[in-house]
Amino acid sequence: MSTVDAPRSPYARTQRSGTNWEKWGWMYMRASGVVLVVLIFGHLFVNMVSGEGVRAIDFAFVAGKWATPFWQYWDLLMLWLALIHGANGMRTIINDYSSSPVLGKVLRGAVFAAAAVLIILGTLVIFTFDPCPSVSPEQLGSLPSFCPPQ
């Protein structure tokens, strides 16, 4: 009997067409996790170890950091990677534990909407942040040294 005439096993793999989103999601989680470790430890080192430590973190400190595009993009990359990483993890948990397809779809939609809103708002905050606001320094505690006096 030749292998052509042999009955097919119901467990044999079949070729699927299209993109394997589960594989790409798995790969994204690994790659973004490695990049996030570097970004987060760099963020913690700059904010808590270098300089005066955690006591120095105030409005002026953040304004001074976000006055340079490097730190804006550092924080933007950290924000985007962390939110997409977390949303993808929640999607995986919902896929594993949702009891019905409709509930799973609703929950995945809610996670996607929450991540999208937070990404949009965080991006707007980073790029529209005014390091020299028109309020008095007493209201904020202190202003960065590069701001003109009020």
C-alpha cells in the first residue's frame, strides 16, 4: 500500500493561508519585553539614582526632561510598548478564559479601546506639554530654570 492511498490522520496539520497573528503576538511580547526592560531601567536610573534622587522629581524636573526630544521619544516609546504589551497580554488571557465568543469579543474590544485611548492621551501629553506654563511658580512648586520670569 502506498502512502498516497493511506487514510489521512485527523491530527495532520493543514496549510493555512493568511497571517498567523498568534505567532506575531508571541514574538512581539518577547521583543517588546526586552526593549521595555532597557527603557524602564534607564528611566528609573535617570529619575531615581542620578542627580538628587527621588526628592528632585517635580514639575521642573519633568519639564526639563521633556524639553529635549530624546526624552520625549524615550518616554513615548516606553508608553507605546508598555500599553501594547499589556493589551496583548490581556487579549491572550481573554482568549484563554472567556466563556463565550460574544463575551470574548466584547472584552477584547474594551481592552483595545482602553489601550487606544491611553496611547492617544499619553502621546498628546508628551508632545503638547508646555514646560513654561503661564501660571505662577507658587502654584506648581517650581519652574524650570530655562523659563522666563513671569
